[in-house]
Amino acid sequence: MSRLKRADRPYDIVLFGATGFAGELTAEYLAAHAPEGLRWAIAGRNEDKLQRLRERLPGRAEIGILRADVSDPASLRALAEHARVVATTVGPYVRHGEALVAGCADTGADYLDISGEPEFVDLMYVRHDARARETGARLVHACGFDSVPHDLGAYFTVQQLPEGVPLTVDGYVTADATFSGGTFASALGQFARGRQMAAAARERGRHEPRLVGRRAKAPASAPRFAPEVGAWALPLPTIDPQIVCRSARALERYGPDFRYRHYAAVRSLPVAVGGVAAVGALLAAAQVPPARRWLSGRLKPGEGPSAEKRARSWFSVRFVGEGGGRRVFTEVSGGDPGYDETAKMFAEAALALALDDLPPTSGQVTTAVAMGDALIERLRASGIRFRVAAAH
Ligand SMILES: NC(=O)c1ccc[n+]([C@@H]2O[C@H](COP(=O)([O-])OP(=O)(O)OC[C@H]3O[C@@H](n4cnc5c(N)ncnc54)[C@H](OP(=O)(O)O)[C@@H]3O)[C@@H](O)[C@H]2O)c1
């Protein structure tokens, strides 16, 4: 079905923000891995930068260039009209993202991003989900390290457990990596918008249909020692548990009563305490405009970890799933989470939407719902590991 959808448009995939740090890595991945005949283009606000980027890419003669600027909504609508799938890395999304979501929802183009911003995702649901359902557009947020390994890891874990019974899954994240200027700016922006984030979540709650006859929740939890993984577990209030929960709401396979908890796993208590203190200090500083400005000057847009640093980086998400008398331990793991693997997950998700036979979905959907099995298969083939470590 995906293969035929809107085949009359000039491009299968348009990558917007291709000249940024994450965008360039995604463009390089697509150039190296796109199947022959894929019609794709890089897009951004600066044509010279786009030309220079294209010069460096293999298969450059086949790659189109489109100019668009977030301050010009008509240029974003034109991107959507030219593409079957639009993938964007132009963040912070709460500031830059909405017009493109609107354009895709309205023209029926599939949309994906690497946003990890709950406020943005909730507002896009409230404002554009209904229109996207009418046109058949799939709006898939969080297609990077936020939240692909967590969403697909929970989905994979559920598949190892019995059907039709209450299930619990706990996810434990460990990683050794650093971040880019764009990510830092988005995170600081979010830290400063706690009230707006809560208001967007409430508005979403008023619009979202109630789940009838089933339950899916991601409750707040306290730090604790988790003997099942031999580490201190610190609750991680990222977008990931919300995304996992949305997949559970949408898919019957997660059972009649599903609960997910999301943690950072830290080996030693002093490191755990230090981590909590550092995040607390950053949160506090983000509330004070001069401190926020000083912090955001520490890392410039377009900057990020070097190829050498990324080559040494890694991530692992371990899951413990239980239900119906069975307990499974699974793991999703790979290399540099924030950039190399994010570019891979994002590009493979775009390719899946453009090329794979997927379940019919529309509106705001998670990666597990829109393309779960197909994307796991793609990621495994490209080196991200999904494994069952033990089952009892
Ligand atoms: N989910 C995840 O795991 C994950 C991982 C990595 C990054 N991210 C997110 O991805 C986003 C990008 O990060 P990054 O490090 O790649 O940032 P970046 O290097 O600063 O790139 C931002 C991109 O946005 C473009 N842009 C900015 N203003 C624009 C405008 N007015 N019109 C059109 N394009 C505009 C920039 O274009 P120019 O090149 O012309 O300046 C650039 O291409 C951030 O929100 C970050 O949080 C998420």
C-alpha cells in the first residue's frame, strides 16, 4: 500500500534541515543506503549550503534540492506537495515545527521528525491529527534515539510475552555519548517551558478518546535499586514513556492492562546522586533567562560530537517484561545514540514509510504503530541489535 501512495509526487522522500548536524548525517546515510531508483531531495533555507552538501554525497546527480524556510509557510506547503514523505530535523520543533506538520496533514504527505519535545507533539495532536486522518497522512514524531529504541524495544518485548493478559515492562537506558548544539538548545528550551508542556498535555487529554475496556499507563516512579539489572534506576521523564504508552493504547497486543516504567540505569550510587543533582541544576538554570542565554552560548547550532567521539559512543536499553507467569529480559543496543544511530533510525523510518508494506494507519502515530515490524527488520539489517537475553 505504501509503495503506491501518492506516487505522482516528484519525490519519495524530502529531507528538510539537511544542512544541520543531524540532517547532514541523515543525508549521508540516505545517500549511502537508498535503494536504486529512490527519488529524494535535500531541503533547507540556504541554497549554497545545500549545493555544497550535495557535492559531497554519493549519487549526487540523482538528489534534488528544494529551498524552504520556516518563516515562509508557503515554502513548507510546497515541500509537502512535492513529497510522499517529508522528514525534518529543523528544531527546536516547538519554535520551528508546526507549519510543516500542518502542510503535510493538509496535503496527505507522510511526516516524520526527531522531536523529543512533548509539548510540540501534544499540540500537533490537538491541532493536526484530525486533518491528517482525513487526508491519510501519517504524522510520526520522535523517530530518533527519542524514542525508537524505547518504543520498538517495548514492542519487541511485548511480542515475547503471552497474549491477552496484563503486562508490565520496565526499560533501563545506559549510554556513553554527548550531544549537539541543536539538541542542547531544544533541551534548554523545554526545561524552561514546564507550564506550557503541562498545559499541552492537559489539552491533549481533553481531545484524546478514552481507552475503552483496556488500560495503558506510564506512572511516575521513584528512584530505586533494581536487582534485576544490577543498577540504580533513576526515573527518566523524557518523551519515551509517553510514546510507549501511546503504542500500547493503539495496539491490542499490549494486553488488557499495560504498564511501562522508564529509567536511566546507573551502576554506582554516587554517580546516580551526581546525575540527579546535575539535571536539577540545569533545570533550575533554564528558568532564569540570563543563565539560559549563557548556557545556550556554550554549544552553537550546527556543532556536535566529532566522528571519533561518535565512534566511541554507544547505548543499551535493557527491558524486563512480565505477564502471564513469564518473565523476559531483552535488549536494544547500538553505537552513538544521538547522531549516528539517530540518523540511521530516522532515515530507515523514512524509507519504511516510503517503500514498505505497512499496516494502514493515519493521523499522529508512533513508530511501533506505523511501522513496528518493518522498522525492527530494517534496523537489525543495519546493525542495531534487538535480542532476547533470557526468558523464564
Ligand atoms: N530525537 C533524538 O534523538 C534527536 C537526536 C539529535 C537531534 N535531535 C533534535 O534535532 C533537532 C536538530 O538538531 P541538530 O543538532 O541537527 O541542530 P542544528 O545543527 O542546529 O540544525 C538545525 C537545522 O535547522 C535549520 N534551520 C534553522 N532555522 C531554519 C529556518 N528558519 N528555516 C529553515 N531551516 C532552518 C538549520 O539550517 P542552516 O543549516 O541553514 O542553519 C539546520 O539545518 C533538534 O531539535 C534536536 O533536539 C533529536
